[in-house]
Amino acid sequence: MNKLIGSGINRKDGRAKVTGTATYAAEHQIPGLVYGYLITASIAHGQITNIDTQTAEQAAGVIAVFTHNNVPQIFKPTNNFMASKIYEARLPLADNQIHYAGQIIGLVVAETFEQARHAAHLVQVEYAPQKPVLEAKDATFQQALTMFGEEIKFEKGDFATGMRDATGKIEATYTTSTELHAPMEPHAIIAHWQDADTLTVYEPSQWVAGSQRTYAEIFGLATEKVRTITPFIGGAFGCKAFPWPHGILCAAAARKLQRPLKLALSRRQMTANTGHRSETEQTIRLGANAAGSLMAIEHTAQSFTSPVDTFAEHCTSITPVMYAAPNLRIDQELAQLNIGTSTFMRAPGENPGMWALESAMDELAWELKIDPVELRLKNQTKEHQKQGLPFSAKHFAECLQLGAEQFGWQERPQQVRSLTRDGKLIGSGMAASTFPSLRGSASVKVRLLADGTAEILTSGNDMGTGTYTVVAATAAEALGLPVEKVQVELGDSLLPDGGIAGGSMMTVSLLPAVMKACEEVLKIAKATTAQEAFATLHQSGEAAWEATASAGPGGEGKQWVFQSWGAHFCEVAIDEEIGRLQVTRWVSVMNIGRVINAKTAASQIRGAVTMGIGHALMEECHFDPNIGYPVVYDLATYHFPTHADIPRIQVTFVGEPDLNFNPLGGRGVGEIGITGVSAAIANAIYHATGKRIRDLPITPEKLL
């Protein structure tokens, strides 16, 4: 049997997706289905003084209209990661208060979607508006906290002294704009109550078992009375991990009416109330001696949250990880704006954090006249400077060195504005990449069937990253079966708890449980391979051999810090007359431990780089200064990359299996690829033009 782990296996779910047989949340067909449409606030701050639903209630097909005056019963959940989690701490329709434009203030339910949408526009709302806080200059900042309530600040040594003694110094402020989640699959839910205490939820969820627990708490049910089903997700990136208010309200309304209810959000509604990445402002101060050794690093940051929940974009988390300095200081502040809640978005904190840090490192390299690769090699840290523990299986230097070799870094001119091609300025830039390696607990059931196939069953799911494929490959290798003989069933809370598809940890949490369950089922069958097990199964007269196993992190986190590393190198061509930039070449080298599936892993990096190019050059959301509503409202007005914007992305993996982390030695790959991308592009722009741009996105007017 050929080894499958590490090779490039075609996606198990690929055919279902391209032929349309993969069923997404809003596509489930249930008899008697009715439809909902949201009513949302048209002001950003104030109170509802009157909401007139009479005309809407009398419209054709309308079954009910829910507002804060007749909200169905909802209980407040524990709202933490251990028990339950919702995106907004304030429950939907809790009162008449308006905290941001687009906030849900009602729900119309009708026999058809069109009837519900029409009736929603018939509802008349009167407000007592108050002046909203929509800009940073008007906000009040306070100390930022992590999601676990810890202050985001750290200091070692004496930063002021280190900076005073430094030869080369850099101080600069870097900003990023609000970024919107724009998954291909819009947010949608079908809530189906079989009776008053049994709920089935069809909803894109990155954490099926977590969603099950949360909905159970919200409606006062035993967990087993809720079933959540999410076999496929059409993109998530952090915005589909927990229930949003629209999902909670849909399920509550469906219970009240005892009708299966579908609620699908429009793109415009999603821009306001299903999360975004906060804008950030970060200041970096670096001090180094003449040889380029860092003596002091300071990284401060500001980000924004909403009045209905607290979420800090943890930009400074990467600073103690990247470069060693005897004097280090980080601090972060958070302020409320009257806009929807910011939330997790691919590499939350790390992506904007690396934009600032890697831009500043490039500025320091030019200041000291040291090659940017050499500056990073000289200053890499062997330990996490906050935790005081060494990194496991770190191969950052190899990423830098191989990337420079593959790109031809040494051949680039050492002066800015020194290379042209076809009338365009040409520049090269690089930046480092990093993301923490996280692992949770997961459970898996393996069944060996009499027809010679194996089933792998878990509630863990695939939001497009390739879970179906790597689970099948791991089980096939462990059982000694062709991968075609392994069927994988994911995304149903009736199955063993597979954990969360977030933090780049689904694969690395799930696969150790897959291996363990495969070992257990072979023990039960008294066999060493699946083929032997099938023989004993026929003799036994049983329908199947099956075993369930769980795996999770142990005490290894007390000895090591687990982190993945990488380096990006890129070339840009700029036509200054019209401010047009094209990314013309890209090389990424990554150290993620053992590569489980070379094909899907490289695809993850390419997708992340593509998303990073959007972050660097296009993505921004502004809010109307009068009403606070996002001025972008669909996939045409929110700009992101298309095929024409993206060059061929060369991806290489280096390093060794990280067996301290898990039995397979693999670390997560979903998020690391976006970190550092925007800095590499800005650094290349400086090399091409001599112009240092510190504000994202880098739109054409900034290049003119």
C-alpha cells in the first residue's frame, strides 16, 4: 500500500461541489417550509419610539411579524468557549435600543420569500435618534482584553533605555481599514422543530457541537434535543463559528409558530450584522545597534468593537514570537463604535499585526543598509519571549533562505527606483509569516462494513480546507485500504464531537483521533489490516466492526510553544501615471511540520496569499458618516481580487514533523499564509518607487 499522508490526493468532496450535489444550509428541502426576512435599523444610535406592523401583518402570505414588543422566548446562554458562545452578547430584539445601523429590529415570516421581503418594507419605524460614534477621533479607548479576559500588554527590560542606546531607529504608524467577510455562501439558517422541545438546525457552522450546545442553552433544552447539520460550508474564515442574532431569532420564531423556517441574509444585511475585521492603527518603534541586532521593540495598537459585544483585534500577539530583543513592550487599546460587532477573520490579530511589524522591519533594514532577509535571520528568537518556552521544530531560517534562493533575491538592485520593464517600475519585497499552532480535543467513530469499505464519522467539518480529503487519507493509510474505499461523514451533531474548524486546528485535532479510532477498530477485529478485519467480520455474522476514540493535547504545552513559520517574496510592476499595480511574481516557503496532503496544503497557502493581496490592495469598508451604514453593500461594491489580479503562486514546504505537537507531526495551515502578505507587497512598492506607504489598502491614488 502506498503512503498517502504527505502525497497530493484529489479532494474527496470535489466532485460533489462542482456537480452541485453538495447540499448547503439554505438548500435543504423540508415540507411546509416558510420564509423569514429581517427588518433592520436605519439609524446607528438611539431608540425605537414606535414600530407599526399592522400593514405588514395584513399583507398577502404573512404569518407573523416579530419585534421587541412580542419577541419569542430566548434564554441568555453562558456565552463562553467552554459551554456556549454567541457573537453578540445582547440577544436579538432584547429591547428598543439601537446600537448600530443594520441592527435587527424585527422579523417577518410569510409563506414565500418574496412575500416576507415585501411585508418587511411595509413596517413603519419611528426613532428617537442620538449622535452615533463612528470615527476613531470621537471614540474613548480603554485597555484591551483577550477573549479570556486578560489585559493585552507585556513588558520586559527597559524599553526607553534600549531605545536611547540604539544606533538605528524606526518609529512609524501603520493603519488597516475595516475588512468585510464575503464568503461565497451567504449566512442562512433553516430551523425545524419536531415538537416544542426537539430542534434541528441547518446552518453553516464551523463548530457543530458548540452550536448544538449553544442553541440548547438558548432554548432551555437538553443538548441531545438539538441537532445541528453542516456537511458543507461555502467559506467562513471566522464568521460562521457561533450563532449570530439572525439565527437565534429564526429558531425562536420557528418554535413559536411550529413551522420550519428559513432565513437567508442578503449581502447588504451581511455587511452590517455578520461581522468584519476591525480597522486598526498600530505604532511600531524599533531600535538596533549598528550591526543590526535589535535592542528595543515597542508595538502598540488600537482597534474597535461594538456596544453589543467586545472583541479586540489582537495585533500585538505576534511581537514576542518573531524577533528577540532585551527590551520589549506591547500594549493595546479598544474602543466602541456604533457599528456592528467585529470578529474573527482569517489570522485575527496576526494578519494586521504582521503588516505593521514586517513593514517596520523593512524600514529598519533600509535605515541600517542591511539586507532584509539578513536582518530577520540575525534577530529571530529561539523562545516565546512572553511565555519563556522554546519553539518546537522551528525552521524559520530555512523558509527565509530557500525563499530568497527560489526568488533570486540576491539579484535585485540595492537602490530604489532602479529597475524598469516595459515602461513600468519594478520592485521586489519580502516579509515573514507566522501563526500559532493550536490543537483541541476531537472524537471520531470508525466503522468497517461487510462490503469492504470503511466509514469515518465525526461532527468536525470542512469549510473548504480539505477535511474530507485528509481524514480519508489518514484512515486509508492506518487501515491499509485504498482511499476510494473510505467514506467520510462530517458536520452532524449526532456524530462524535470533532471540535472546531477555526484557529487552523481542525485537521491537527481530528487526525490523531482518526488514527486512534482506526487502531481501536482493528484491535476489536483482532486484525492488523482492514482486509483481515473484513474476513473476521464475515465469520462473526456482525454487521460492522466499529470503534470510537478521542484525542487531545496533553502536557506538551508546558514544555514547548508550537508555532508555524514562513516567508513571502514578491515582485510588483507599477505604472505610476495611472497608479496601476500588478503583482507579477510570488514565492512562499512554509514550515508547518509534516504536510498531510501536499495538494490541499499548497492550495490553502495560495488561497491565503490571494486573500492577503486583497487585504493589501483592495479591501476596505467605509461607513456613512450620517447614518452609520456600510457604504459597500454587495460583491460588486466591495472590492477583492479576481483571477487577473493574481500571479502564479509558488509554494514550497520545509522542515520536519513536529512530533511534540501531535502523533502525525503536522501543524495547521489555513491561516499562516495570509500573514505578512500585505507587508511584502508594500515593501516591494518601496523598492520600486521609493515611496513608503503605511496605510492599507494601497489603492491607485496612493501610487500616483
